[in-house]
Amino acid sequence: MPYASQAADEEIIIRIDGRALDLKGNTPFITNGTTFIPLRLISESLGYKVDWDGETKL
């Protein structure tokens, strides 16, 4: 399956309640025109609890 991936040309700043979120090295990227962002980091910043079950990989 061919695909194209590239780093964002400009720095992407994600703001929550007006504050810039520290992405902690999880740089957003663009693949086939779709921007991918670190969902876990953003979800936890919004107060959600995110768990990973290594056995089921969910």
C-alpha cells in the first residue's frame, strides 16, 4: 500500500483552554493529507484516563 508521510512544514501548536500543550516529543505528522496527533497525550490533558492492555493490545 503506497503512502506518503512528511513532517509538518510549520510547528503545530495544540492549545487546550488557551494553553499550549507540551507534546513531549510526540510530533504530529501528515500522511496522505491527514494530520495525525498524539491522541493519548491530548485525551489525558482533557482529563480522560487512558489505559493499555498489553495482552489484548487494546
